[in-house]
Amino acid sequence: ARRHLTVFGALAVCTLLVVGSAFLPIDNRAFKIGITLTIATVEAVLVAAFLMHLVSERKMILGFLVLTGVFFVALLALPIFSDADHISHFFR
């Protein structure tokens, strides 16, 4: 319960930072968006790690991460292999 209250406090602080960053006197819009997205990423990590209890699921998360990487590389390689297919000229 104490961990949840700490995470709740951190999320409340992050929310206040996001609201406060909207009122910063910075003319560079891209920089403001970067600040907001950075704070939102911290919030997402806090929610995923602690409230969804993913911080204690290291082995399973690592497995899913590796599987995602394998599928990502495979999907990137598909167009390369199809472009290198030399039999396709018989069907044009």
C-alpha cells in the first residue's frame, strides 16, 4: 500500500509538472512538446511498472521484448527479401 501511495504522489507531481509546463514562457513549441512528452513517458513507466506490477515480471517481459524484436526485424526483412526475389520476373 505504501508503494502505491508513493507512485500516486509521483503521478500527482508529474501531472502538476505537465500543467505547469503549459504555462512556461518558452517560444519554442517543439521544446515544450518535448518536455511534456518526457513527463508523460515518466508517468507511463510508473503506471506500467508499479500499478500493473510489471516490475516483478522481469523474465516474462524480457521474453516478450525479445519476441517483439524478432518480429520487428522479420517484418523489416520481408520487403528486402521480396525485392531480391529473382523468380518474380517470370510472372510479369
